[in-house]
Amino acid sequence: MKRRHAVLRCATAIALGGCAAGVALAQTAPMPAESDSRWSLSTEALFASLKASPTPVPIVTDNYLDAPGVNVLLGGGTVDTNVNAGLRVTATYRLDNRMGVELGGFYLPSRTTSSSVSSTGQPGSIDLLLPFYDVTTQQENVTELSYWPDYRGSARATFSNSLGGGEVNVTWSLPPQDGWRLDLLGGFRFLQLRESYTITTSSPYNPPNPADIWNTTDAFAARNRFYGLQVGARAAFERGPWVGSLAAKVAFGTMQQRVSVNGFLVTNDYTNYGATQIFPGGYFAFPSNSGNHTQSVFATVPEITLNVGYRLTPEATVFVGYSFMSASNVVRPGEQINRNIDPTQTVSYGNDSPVQSVGAAQPAFSLATTDFWARTLTVGFAYRF
């Protein structure tokens, strides 16, 4: 039966080593205070650049992580899906020359990117190693994803994200002067950021060994939902057919965080290479840290937006814009990986089934929070009636 080698060094071994920025739902070309139009509807194409998601844990190396000259082949950095394209729709209704209501929403659909590494496990190929800190020995260790000439190996890290939200605001316009108008606004804001980071590996035997299956999955998914009240102001300018606006606002509320962790091994090594079995625990997602983990914390979402437009007719306007938004206290999936591992907890590290855990319940889980930002370019069309 194939056994995965968790290669361990003792103390005498050699030391080695709508984007969200586009959530400004009321940033259409400003309406003149003298206009009789009460309704305005706009649609915008969004091109968003989102802050890269941290993936600090190295997934695959060619040596122990603390070895001189070690190369990180997968993981250990950041990942993003830029540029994310989406759509925003905004509707406004002016109650009178001073007061109005604005309602809208946006969505950036799910976008995915991945990177991978593989080795044939043939003479001359490198061994792919997954590094971890072994809590049973209190030192760096590795497990082999490929090991020539016995088995080949591959690993893939896949990241996906999506962003959406909406807001409703009541506006109050101060009397216009010389083509300028100042709107004060207040309302409610919702924002949702969903991301996932999944690590999959495969380590089948090379001939003439029996054909087998040895596949692992470690899945980390993060969801952030913000609910808050916001205040802000918008300065609007009009000169002939040209219009523009500059808005600044900030929302205060609750960030509801949820991280889901799941890991498993699919193999037929324990059935004489017949039917496959599924064992709990991959290489980073163990029974000790798997499941849904939630908490709610205070967060802020500030945003600034600039738009410039041109009126094709008194009713129709085309415009372009730029937005920058940030959000505090979000959870991102790559930062939830704990590389402090008790390898005796799962079959994935080459243990016989059933496993006999001898170490601490590691990896443990602890929610790690950070900030998030989005920058968005928009192209839009507004019509009032």
C-alpha cells in the first residue's frame, strides 16, 4: 500500500531552510434645479479593480521552507481577478426642488483565476513538497506531492470572487448658485463580498505501480455582509451641455463575517485500488478547523466618486466616472489558513486508516480580519423624464 512520506528532520539533521467602489448608487449626471423632470434612470458599465486577496501560506516548494535558497512554487503571495466587469442601475425621484429619493444596486459577477504546478515524478524531475510546521515535533516539515520514481504530482490554487450591493438615500438640495448645487444625503447601505480559495492536489502512482487515486481538496470560503447607515454630500456643476459631480460619503454599521472550511481526501489506496473512499481532512482543512465560523463586528465604508457627463438632449446624458471605496474589518479566505499542523489527524499525510492522533488539535481556527478597497471606472447613460 502506498504511503505518503512526511519527511521529518530531527535536531541532528542539517538545517535547511461594482465593484464596490461603484456602489455610489446616485452618481448619475446632476439634474438642474429648474427642471420639471422628476424621474431619472441610469445604467452603468463597471470596470473594477479590487484589492488583491492575501495568500500568505506557501502551498508548494522544492525544499523545506526554512532551507537556504528554497523556491516557493505555489502560494505565498497575493491573488486577484482584475479587472472585474459589472453593471449598476440607479433610479431617482425628486419630490420637489429640494428633496429627492435615490435607489439603486450593482453587481460584479463571480470571476475566477487559478495557478498550478506539476511534476512527472520521472528521474530528473523535482519533488513537489507541501511545507508545514509540525506541532508534534515543533519544527518545519514537508509532505511529498510527487516523489520520483514512485508517483507524480500536481497542485492547483483557485481563487474566485463576486461583489454586490445597494443603497437608498434621501437627498436635500441647497439653493443652486452660479451653476453649482450642493446635495446633502443620508440613507442605508448594503454591501456583500464573497471570495473562495481552494487548493487541490493529485498524487497518483507511476507505472509499473498499480493505477490509483490520491486527490485532496482544501476549501476556504469567506463571505462579508455589511449593513449600515450613511451620510454624505455631493457637489454638482452644470455649464451648458457639460455636467459633473463630486460625492463623498461614509457608512457606519455591522460587518457580518462568515468563513467556511472544508477538506477531504479521495483515494482507493485502502481498498486494494478498487472503490474510492473519502476521508475527512486535506492538507490544511482538518476536523479541528473545519465548519462555519461567524462573527459580527463594527465596520466603516467610506467612498468618493467623481463623474463628468455631456447632455445629448435635455433628457439624455452620457457620462464617465471614477470611484474609490474602502471597507474595514473584512475576512479574506487565504488569510484563514493555519499552517501549524498535527499530521497525525488525517490520512492525507500518509497515515493508516483509521488515524490515531497523537498531537494537539491543530490547526486551530481564528478569524483573521483586514481591510478591502475597490477602484472603479464607469461608463453610463442617464435619462430623465
